[in-house]
Amino acid sequence: MSWQPGKDRIEQLLSAGELELVTPDEPVARRLIANASKHLETAAAGMATDDLAGAYQLGYDALRKSAAALLAVQGLRATSRGGHIAIQDAIGAQFGASVQAFKSFGRIRRARNDFEYPDTDTRGPTIDDTQDAISTASRARDAAVTVLDQHLLTPWSG
């Protein structure tokens, strides 16, 4: 991958301290993908036992870890300051135009926050919400695997 898609946004996130440079690490990226796969399996089990909130959370975590894997192989990592939003912004800038699942990151993250930090009027996730999160996360994981397997990413060179 050339450093044109998202380059300016990555530089902004680095300058703001929301992303940091680390050693590019494909084994870490592969471990994150493996974790995402396990989360998807466990989310399916949660659906079967009617633990929709837990299944949704695991679907979201699988999506986030798939995205973080793509950053790891580039030598980029979200800081505690940037957190999940920095991952969303970086991946959206790089892959938002080409990977539909990553376009949904923000929507699923916001819904996850509503479900995890409810108020009196907040409903929990429905079966449809949860199936959508798991399906989207599965597509994101598959896309991340394809990118990693094809060695389409290079270390950050700002």
C-alpha cells in the first residue's frame, strides 16, 4: 500500500499524540487477528444463550482488533489518549473508501458505547443489532487477513 490513502490523517493523529510509532510487528498483528476470530466464535455462543450485550461487545472488540492489526503491521498503535477513536479514524482514513466493514466502525462503536454505558432510556442490543455487529466484524477480520496475507502494508514512512 502506498502512503497516500490516509497519510495526512495519520500524521495528524501522530502529531496529536493519539497514535504512536512502534516497531512494525506482524506477529502481533496475527495475534490480534487470532483474538478477533476467537471473539467472533464466543460472540456466536453468546447469541445462542441470549447474551446479546456480551455478543455485541465481542463483535465490536473483534472489529477493533482487526483494525488494530492493520496498524500494528505498519508500526502504528493507538495511545491511551487516542484510544478506540484513533483506531477508527486511522483505519477509516486508510481503508474507509475500499473496505465496507471499516466504514461501519464508528456506527458500531457508538452503539457499543450506548449498550455498555446505558441510561434509563437506553435499550440493549437487539438480535438484529448483534448479528450486524458480528457480521461486520467478520468481514473486517477477513479483509484484514487478506491485506496481511498479501503484504499490502509497509511500515509507516511519514
